[in-house]
Amino acid sequence: MQICGVCALGLAASLAVARNITFVIISVGLCCLLAAFGFAYRHKVLASASTLLVSLSSMLFALAVTGAGLFDIAVLGYPTMIIFAAILGGVGLFLSLLSFVILQCIFIAWLSLQGIITPNVPSISWPHLIFILVIFIVTGFSVYILVRDIKRLMLSLHHENQKVEQSRTRIQHLAHHDNLTNLPNRLYGEALFNQSLASCETTGKSLALLFIDLDNFKPINDALGHAAGDQLLKLLTQQLSEILMPQQYLIRFGGDEFLVIAPIAPDSDELNQLAHSLILQCASVFNIFQTQVTVSASLGTANAPKDGTDFKQLCRKADIAMYKAKQDGRNTYHHYDESLDKASENKFKMLQLLRPALSEQQFELHYQPIVELQSGDINTLEALLRWPQPDGSMIPPDLFVPLAEGSGLINELGTWVVRQACQFCAKLRRQGHPNIRIAVNLSVMQFKDGQLQHTVESALYEAGLPPEALELELTESLLIDETEQIQQQLASLSQLGTTIAIDDFGTGYSNLVYLRNFNATKLKIDRSFISPLCFSKHDESLVEAIINMASSLGLKTVAEGIEDEVTLQKLISLGCDIGQGYYWSKPLPEDALAAFLMNYCAETASLKLSSSD
């Protein structure tokens, strides 16, 4: 009994010592925990995490050494520390703590194996169960947090990947489609063309390119604004898309230009039918911002493989055909042929020669008399521009003047014409023709920079010619392109003293509304009405109506293209005032014209003298 009492007292003393050691270890751990909280309060996250994990792992080590060694329940806390290290720190902290824990476990095992410490397996008690449960709960919670963060990260990465894919798809769509109409753009159009061409090669079909250009889109933009123009393009896109078949593609080529790619059966009328349908759709009435708007379109076609298989070359050829459709009167279509390419090549070569010709003064002015029909007097000469070539031929102005207008050379060329014509007129006046006047044709492009009045004044001043000796001829296209700027310039030129004539009347819009806005004194009837005058009652009625209309407006009429006596007498009977044509003279260079005037005036004077006798 006495021995049992001594053992009991020894066991109680050992437990008391163990409790004291445990209390000290936990107390030191709590102090370290407070230090970790201090670091966290100062936003030193890494220092806080390192202090917390190292102190806790050390505390677990001390508990295991003073307890059951590797079999101590404190060892169960190591996985929790490792998980926390993975959550709270980086790779360095995690690997450091993992290595530290491994060394502690090895050290505990070595101490036990060497007999330095004797593992003391305590009897199970409720505090031990609570300690184990706390360790399991903390470990489980740590694992839950880690797994949840991983899932969130994976979900976030999935969403980000979806956004990247959507952005990539959107960027690819934007790169291949037009922003306004959502149609394939020129880049994607080439891919669709190559794809369709490969399909046509297997099915034996041809592949047509139809190039569409709106004829009068710019006036809509100018009058209603660019928002109206954009709305028109959207509505037009919708209408054109509705008539296309599934294998036919509509492409926004740029601006107001569209391209249609369509497989067609060889030797069929499908292409003509499609071109006609597209033009009809373009000519529809569109309601734009409560305003009814109509446009028309010119269309050119090219065909693969007949006209080639390269997309860019076919687009160029269809574009050439489209410009031919514009020349044919617009609102129509034209198919490409090699003659158009030859004409385009000739225009390009001519354009390369145009600027050097201007700088080297290769151009000439020829002059054609304008005759008073009743008296036979020549009071005006029309200056006509000519471009002589080294081989003796002439390039007609209807070929090179549009090129000069398109290349921006028309102002320089027009200034030269006005100066040369004024100087020649002044020269004739000094040579005995004091009442002679000169008529010069103007391009609408010469009004664009607002310098026309200055050009005319300078030419008159340099030549010493009075303003009333100069007549400016305007085409009807200038009237339809009427702007306030053009009206102001024409009013200033009229106030200066120059007179204004409307050229080629009857071939354009022939609208009296436009004529009322200009101070014109003459109306020139186009030669296309004069040549068949004696053979066509219809043309005779038209000419008579123009003469009567001009007379009611206080305008004199000038008939162009008079070539025989019968036509001359017919015009006189209809009341025409003035004539011009080969009946009197073709356009002549300066020296020949001066000689012609001298002879003509002498003959006229002789005839008048003999008639008076």
C-alpha cells in the first residue's frame, strides 16, 4: 500500500510538471501569436504569417517532445500549418515551413530513438478529444478555404477565357465586317471570293463580280448630313440583301460602293437579271428622317474565270465597267470587255502626259466665229482648247478635260485658257476689229476654290481688255450643281461686266428654275438638235420651243452646228438670233482665224455695199 501511494504521488508530480511545461509552451505560443497580430496590424503580412506559423509549429514541436513524441496529438497540427503556409504565404514560406516541420519530426524521432526523451502516452480524456476536434476543424476549414479559392480561381479563369474568346471573336468580326452595315468588308470579301471560286470550279459555274456605285449619294450627305447618309446605306443594305440568294454575298467595298459575289450558270441570263434587280432596288424610295430620298446606281460586272481569277484584278475590271455605265447615263449596268481596259490604260497614259504638257505649253486655242444671223456680222469668237500631238493628230477636249478636272489641273489649265483668249481678243481689237468679243468655256471645278473672279480680272487687266468683251459659257451641269458659292461668283462676274451664256442647252436638265437664278444673256442650242432640223418635225418643234422660251426670258439663242444654207434659213425663220458652225468656219488657230476675219469682213462689207446699190 505504501509503494502504491509513492507511485501515485510520483505520477501526480509528473502530471503537474507536464501541465506546467504545457502551460509555459502555450503561454509562449500566445505571446508569439500576439506578435503576429501586431505585424498584421501594421500591414506586414509576410512577417505576420511567418511569425504565426513558425511559433505555432514550434509550439507543436514542444508539446510533442514533452508528450508522446511522434505519437502526440500535437503532431496532427502540422498539416494545418502547412495548409496555412500554402494559403497565407508564397512558395518560399510554404517550402520553408514544410522543411522546418520535416526537420522537427526527424529531430523528435532521433530524440526518442536515442532515449533522450521518453514518449509519455497520456490517458485519453475529454480535453484530448476537444484538442483533436479543434485540430480537425481547423485543418478541414483550411482545406475548404484552399479548395474554395482554387475553385474560384478556376471559375475566374474560365470566365476570363470566355471573355478573351468573345473579344477575339468580336475583333475578328470587326476585322472582317463593316461597322456601319455589318456586311463583309473588302478583306473578308476576298476570302469569300476565293471560297466561292473554288466551289464554282467543282460545279462548273462562273463567278460574277458586280460593282455598285451610288450616283448621287454626296448631295444627300451635303443636304441632310452624314447621319442621313449612314441611314440610307443601312436601308439599302437591307433591301439588297433581301433579293440575294444564299450563295450570293453582298460586300461593303467602301464609301457608297458595294460588291456582289454571285455564282451564275454559264450562257444564261442570270447575270443580267441580277444586275437589273440590284439597280431597281437602289432606285427605290427611302424614308430618311421623315424625308423621302431617291438615289440611283451605276453597276459594272466582271466574270471569273473569263475575265481572270484574281480578286483585285476582277474588282478593277468591274470598276472600269461601272464607270462606263456612268458615262452611258447612270442608273444602268455595263459588262467588262477588253476595250474598256484599253481605254482605261490610254487614260492613264494621257494623265501622265497632261502635267508636262501644261508646263511646256503644248496646248493651243482654236477659235470658231459666232455669227449674227440677220446681219451676218461676226461679233464673238469661241475659244476652243486643243492638244496637238507630235504626229499631227489632236486629242479632243472631251477626253483630256475630264482628266484635268479629276487630277486637279483644271484650274491651272482654265487660267491659261482665259489669259490666252483675252490676249488674242485684245490683239484682234488692235488689228481693226474693235467690237470683237471672246467666249470661254468654264468647268464647274473652276468655281470650287473661289478664285475665278480674281483669275478673270487678272486676265482682263493683263490683256487691257474691257470686261464686256468677255463671255463665259457654262454647261447645264453647273446649274444642277448650283451652290451659294457658285451663285455669288457668277453675280460678281456679271457685276464686273462679263456676260454669261448657257452652253449645250437641251442635253442636260433644261430646267427653267435653274435659269432664273443666273444672269445669262444667251442660250446655246446643242448641235444634236440642229443637225436633223430639216429632216425631223419633232426636232423642229423642240428648237422652236427653246427659241420662244429664251425670247420670253429675254435671252438670245445661239444655234450650234450649222453646216448648210437650208439649216441656216430654217433657223432664221424660227427666230433664232445667232449661229455657229462649219457653214462659216471650223475652229481655226490664231493666224488662220485672223486671216479669215479679214477676208470675211471684206466680203461682208462688199455684199452690204452691193445690196445697198
